[in-house]
Amino acid sequence: SSELTQDPAVSVALGQTVRITCQGDSLRSYYASWYQQKPGQAPTLVIYGTDNRPSGIPDRFSGSSSGNTASLTITGAQAEDEADYYCYSRDTNDNDLIFGGGTKVTVL
Amino acid sequence: QVTLKESGPVLVKPAETLTLTCTVAGFSLNNGRMGVSWIRQSPGKALEWLAHIFSNDEKSYSTSLKNRLTISRDTSKSQVVLTMTNMDPVDTATYYCVRILKRYDSSGHSYYYLDVWGKGTTVTVSS
């Protein structure tokens, strides 16, 4: 099986842009989705199919992918974007669905 | 409005079997493109996918836990049930019931994503 690797933490100044990355061999074959989790809450979907936003998600959230890396970009980060972000995809064993370790985003 | 609600014991003893029930509303468990997945999160840890089930009875289990897991559905009750045997303190976690969607890309490859989450239920394993 493979893993999805994320940086444990990143910080961004209010109104600036931050990119969160997720690396893994499976991302060469399978789409990623991204989830936002605020303290004490269940996660919510922010990006699916690599670059699609569900309704209700602000357009400052965008997704992309290249090679073995998927990325979530927040353009013009807001205070309410401070949260943990997890990537999710399919494993190279073609069975398991796997999460990255999560990235804690702090908005300064 | 799509909702999912988890129910089950708050506390289980080591070696016991955990049974969790997910009651869904706002969508049908007979919808072929929608299923229900169970995800858990140990305190301070990352999310972990456990299993999912779709309307055609497609089931999939985490490779590392498959010997302990069983997922089933009762469409008449709009419920999905997950059982996990031989519980251990390391299984202490919040367990989430989530709607999972299956889509196909232009190459015909399937991919999944989790679009609606329940609030989760916290299970502690302790004697």
C-alpha cells in the first residue's frame, strides 16, 4: 500500500495565498479530494475530483494536481479558513481509500 | 436535506464487539452512485477510512482491519451498520458515518469522495 504525505503545518498571513500539498504514488492514477476540519467538528468537503468545488464552498479554494502531487490552494485566506486540511484518494492496491496525515493551517 | 446520524455505545470493553448504526435521510441507500462509508479519528490523529457499502452491495474494507469489520445495510430502515470485533483501547476514536459518491473519469477510472458527514460518535474502549 502507499501513503499520502502532507506537511504537518503551514501558516499564512490574512489575505495572502497558501498552497497545501499532498504527495503519493497513487495520485498519479487517482483523483484527490480535500476536507476541512475545524476543532470539535466533523470534516467538510472542499474539493473533489482534484479541482471541483461543492456548492457553498468559496471560490478562494481551488485544487490542482501534477504527477504524484495534489494541491489545495487558498487564495486570499480568511480567518475562518484556519483549520486542519486532509487529502483523500485511492491506494495503489486499488482497494483501500486513504487519507493524508493532515495539514494544520494557521492564519496570522 | 441529506443527513447521517451515528448511534452506538459510548463505552466498550476490550475484546468486545462494537456495533454502530448510521441512519440516513434525504437520499436512498438504493441509489447506485451513492453509498455510505465509515471513517474514524483517534484523538489528535488523522482520519482513517474503515469501510464502505453501495446499493449494488459493493463492499470494501480497510486491508488492515478487514478481518474485524463487517458492514451491512437495511434499506427499509435507511440504516447502515458497522461491526468491529475484538475491540482494543487503540480503537478509541470518533467514528463518522459519511455519504460516499462514486464517479468515473473520462478514462473510465472510478474515484470516490465523501460529500456529507455525520457529526460523529465517540467510542472509548476501556475496562
